[in-house]
Amino acid sequence: MALAEPQNTATSVNCAVSEYEWWQEAFETTSARLTEELAADDVRDEFLGADRAPLLQVEADAFVAWREATCDVVEAEARGGTLGGVLKANCLLEMTAEYVLDLSARLIALRRQ
């Protein structure tokens, strides 16, 4: 039986970055799908003049800024140590994953209307 590769800072960061990249792609895809479906739903239902698709883009941009600022603070908790990169990478992937799950739930709810 082969032993797992020893964990060190570099492998921890690489693992978290790989997972973050997967979630980031899911964020972009899910956000685009929800934007398209909100726009179509607004046109179809003449949603009282509300234009939700551009508002979702504002929300997504604000999320990215908030995520970056939050994860910078998390990284700073390491006080310049090598653990900072691990903490930031994990923060980025966790926050992005949570937001993707939220967007996915909203997309499902929209499709059920």
C-alpha cells in the first residue's frame, strides 16, 4: 500500500488552490445561468419593472470584493508566516463554495416557479 504524499505548506496550498479553481469555475457558470434565467423570467413575467439580472451582477461583484478582503484578513492572522497562504487558499475555496451553493439553490427555486 502506497503512503500518501507528506503534507507540507506547498502541497496544502496547491490542494486548496486546485479546489478553489474548481469552485471558481462553478461560480462563474452558475452565476451566468442564474443571470440568464432571471433575465428571461423578468421578460416573461414583466416583473413589475425590476431587472434582476444586472442586480445579480452587482451582488456577484460585491461578493468577490468581500471575499478577497475577508480572506486577506484571514491570511494576515498568520502574521507573515507560511501558514498564511494555506489559510487564504482555504478561505477562498470555502467562501466561493458557499456562494455557489446559494446561487444553485436560487436557480433551483427559480426553475420551480
